[in-house]
Amino acid sequence: MLSIIKSIALEGLDGYLVSIQVDISKGMPHFEIVGLPDTSVKESKERVKTAIKNIGVELLSRKIIINLAPANKRKEGSNFDLPIAVGILNAIQIIAGDKAQKILTESIFVGELSLNGNIEKINGILPICIEAKKLGIKRIIIPSKNAKEASIIKGIEIISVENLEELINYLNNEIEISPEKNLKYKKEQDLNYNLDFSDVKGQENVKRALEISAAGGHNCILIGSPGTGKTMLAKRLPSILPDMTIEETLEVSKIYSIVGLTSQEKPLIIKRPFRSPHHTVTMASLIGGGKTPKPGEISLAHLGILFLDELTEFKKDTLELLRGPLEDKNVRISRLNASITYPCNFMFISSMNPCPCGYYGSSEKQCTCNQDQIRKYLSKISGPLLDRIDIHIEVSNIKYNDLEKKEKGEKSVAIKQRVNKARKIQELRYKNENMYSNAELTPNLIEKYCKINKTSKLLLEQAFNKLGLSARAYGRILKVARTIADLEETQEIKENHIAEAIQYRSLDRKYWN
């Protein structure tokens, strides 16, 4: 008898419908899965056979052929255990009746089986449910451990089950299982951050630069001697980032769902990501990869921050891989079996010393490096990569008087209010451009939204010639100036906005020229 059960496979963040076609006939015992299954799918036949046996169902001497259609796409993972088992049980009439056939026709099934028949949690349930809704599927039957995460999605019936026996009873109309109630997204949830800008004494110019960075989504590099507080400041940046919308929350949560970083307790990622990989990170871990391409650190930082501490300690080849994603806001990973695109629209924040000893330009300690050593050290950061960083800021040694001050600095919540206002202005301005921040402006859109007067043009021309800036750096100055104007809630970009934005490119001349 032939039985057809529907499931969904993922390709990156997107999915496609898979038809699990089960044919059972009499003959020599044989169990074969075809349709480009990978090793984990091929192994499912042992899990499925044992799980069915352990719930008291004998397959006897049967020839079982499973086809996963479309057969031209490679299938991977243990998600197909459950639909394969349901297909077999339907083919041998353990699952039978009109109601069962109606549910099988209207539903998709995903889940991994343990040997005792329990249905285990799978990764990627969120993008699977979103894809099922897009395809017009009425119902999805999933492991109970995935229920809370799946219930975020409205417009599709979520049925969660603990084990194979419970599912058989449900399909045979022997028990009722109520659909999961939709989990409500609460934007007003308190986001408690242990690290606050009020803890930082002094460094007002750096705080200002990071506020601009957060308000416009700009990339930023902090350059300073050891102990000046570069890492301390960068780790407090998430506390002033703008609130995430529900669309952004779902987009980030989909990525984390695929790699299994969501949980029953925290099915949604409601804080903007802050990823800080060590300088020994591999290219595949940073960019993404593997036999079946998985998201890397840059995709896990999507709509949040990728922080590379001690930038010059990273391999130059690894850093150069960031150039494309920083510009395109997505990364395409090609392998023999698949070519997958993941989003990676992140803020690139980095820190570094100005020289090998760390004290070039310091007023506190004498630098022991010669010019050749400094040049070689800084050459680890290429000009094209530096051009993609909007804001360069020097972090100086803190003054003793600042350390002695008893009063705390401005709290992150106050800074965040200004950042949210600036982002709201940008959201309204770019509502028809499919973008959210000034950092995403293309050259054509810079001309449209970053118009300046003659005095500002003259000032920018002088800086361009004096600092030897590239065309890309010119555009970045205009984008940063646009953000400074937004923080002041003014539509016009004024001379002082241009002047301040130019200050954040001065390191081009001091260190790299």
C-alpha cells in the first residue's frame, strides 16, 4: 500500500515541501530510503523501525521503500523520522479512518524519534512553521518540546505530541489534543542589562561616538592603549541599541532556531545579539559553513553587534572575508550539495592597540616601537576593510580627576531614548526604501537624503583632499552626519554635523597615511 505524508525541509532560512512517499509490499525484509538522503536521514530507518517495535507494532516480513520528493534536493537531519513513521503506520493500517486521512492530508509532520517512541525536539522549528504558513498548510504536528517556540506563529494550527503512541491515538480519533495557544510577544518586556554606560567614568567623546554608532547602525573601531576601557565601552553598547520590532525579533530568532540556540524558556531572541568571537575563530565559524552550510558568527550577529576585540590578532585572511558581508548585508555559502544565503546585517564594532607595544601616541607611557614595526602591525587591517568602518575613535587614558568623581555618568536608558527617537526618524524616512538605518544608505540614496549646503561642501572637500579619503569614506562621512542631524531631530545637515563626522575619520591620516 502507498502512503504519502508531507513534511518541510530547510535550505538556509527558507524551506520547501517534502513529500514522504511510503510503499510497503510483501517480500524479503528490506528497508530503503531514496531521494538524496544524507547519513542522518539514512540512519532514521533504524530509529523508526525500533520505535515502532517498542510501541508494540510488528512490521513482519515486509519490503519498505521510502522516497523523499523532490528527489533532486539533498535532505539532511532527523526531522523526517516522524513523517516516515506515520507513513509506515498509515500504510499498514495502524493509522486508519476518515478523520485520520483528513488530518494527514491537511497537515505536515516534523520530529525526531527516540528508540522508545518518544518524539524529541528538533532545530529550526520557527522557520519551518513560518514556511508552512506561507504554503497554506492548515496544521503542523511537532514535538511537545518545540511547542512554545512554534506557538509564536499565528495563522497555523500547532499540535504538539509527546510520543508516537499519543499521536496514533490522536489520529485515530481516540483522544483529543487542543492546538497550542499563540504566545504573545510583549514589546514592553524589561530588558535588564548588567552593564551600563553610567559605570564608565570620563571618555565622553567615546560615549558620544558610540551613541552615534547605535543611532545610525554605523560600524565603529576603538583605538587606544591597553587599559583605556575599549572593551568595557564596547560591551555596554547593547544597552543603548534601539528596541527590536516583532519583525526583527522573528528574523533573528529564525537564525538562532536553526542552530538550536533557542529554548522552551526563551523561544524568542528579544535582545539584539552581541557576538564576540575569539581571535582564533576559523573562517567557517565566522562566516558560516560546514558540509551542510550553517550560520556563522556574522549571521548570529544579524541586527545586532559583531565585536572583534584586539582586531589585529585576527588572521588577515579571515578579516578580509568580512568585506563582502559588510557591504552586501548577506553571505552566500556555496558547497557541492547546496548554495545557501544567510542574512548578516550587523554593526561591526572592533578594538585595537595603535602599535605592537600599545602605547603609540600615549601621553602616559613611551612607545618602544619603530615606524616599520608600527606600519607592519597596522597593515594587518587593510584599507578596504577600514573604509567600511564609518567611525574611528581614539580612546585616551582616563584622567585621575575623572576616576575620583563620585557622581555617575549618564545612564544607558537616557542615551537609549535619544537613539530610539533617531531610529524612529529613520524608520519613517526610509519606509519606502526597505531599510531601517542611515548605515544602509546606498550611493544613490545618499544623494537623495544627505543633501548639504555650499559651506558644508567646501568643508568636506578640504577634508577629502587633506586626509586623502576614498570615495567610500566620503559617503560614510555623509551618512554619519545624517545620523548626527537625526539625533538633534533636524532635517537639515548643517556644517557642525559635517565637522563632527569628519573628526571620526581623522585616524585615516594619523595611522594609515
